[in-house]
Amino acid sequence: MEEALTAAGYTVENSELKWIAKNETEVSPDKAVANMRIMSNLEELDDVQAVASNLMITDAALEAFETA
């Protein structure tokens, strides 16, 4: 895609591949908070470039994570 856009005269500032879950999994807010903590800790590691998950983050889970 980047090559096609560049060939068409566009300037590409950034491009990357992303993993997007086809099937998200909903879990209880407690388990979601635990998973989000793990993902947050992994993202902080210098050797980790990206973290992907199929966790469905509901509003309840997000509120619980922000107040934890």
C-alpha cells in the first residue's frame, strides 16, 4: 500500500502492520482489568514493540481499570 501511494505521488509519513482481532472476547471487569494491566506492563518494556489482544474492553472494564 505504501509503495502504491508513493508511486501515485503521495507522501507517506508512517506505515505499520497491525493485528486486529476478528473475534473479540468479553470477560468480567475483574479479568479485563488484570489483562489490561498485563498489556500495559508489556508495552512499557523496551524490547516490546507492540501488544495485541482480542479482549473486548467494555465501558465497565475501562472504568474499573481507571479507578484501580
